Amino acid sequence: MGKRKSTRAKSAPKKKVEKLDTLFCCPFCNHAGSVECTIDLKNCIAEAACFVCKESYSTKAHALTEPIDVYGEWIDECEKANEGVEQPPRDSYYDDDGEYA
């Protein structure tokens, strides 16, 4: 008599993990892909810097810090700084043709 063949359940295919962005849009000059984040775990410093307008932001880093975290903190700090600032209405500076008056 022969052995029965074991019916082994097939494992589910592994899902591909999408990589997070490492280049971001600058909050000051609005150039897409101009902000690059660097993380120095040896000195516990993370920095996001725009290579077009040379603006930068640095913060403390730890083992779980990712580039998207650094960029998110920078955006949050920009929003905090602009919290009480009112912008003039756009219509007062431009005429009907959209040209600067």
C-alpha cells in the first residue's frame, strides 16, 4: 500500500509593499520633487531641504523616523506659523484680464 499524498494548503501570494515617497513638493516655491529628506541617526537629526529655493527644516530623529514624517512635521510647522496671518483678497491686485494692476 502506498502513502496518501498530503494536501498542503497553498500560501497566499505576498502583497507588494509600496515604497513611500522620498522627494516632495516645496511649501515655499511649489516645485514638485524639490524637497529631499536626509536622516542622520548617528547624530539624531533629520533635515528636509529644497534644492531650488534653499529653504530647509530640521528636527530630532529616532530609529522609526521616515522621510515622510520629517516632511509632514515641516508642513505642520508652516501651517502653525501662518495661523494668524490673513492674506489679502486676490481680486484687489489683479484686474479683469488677470494682469497685475
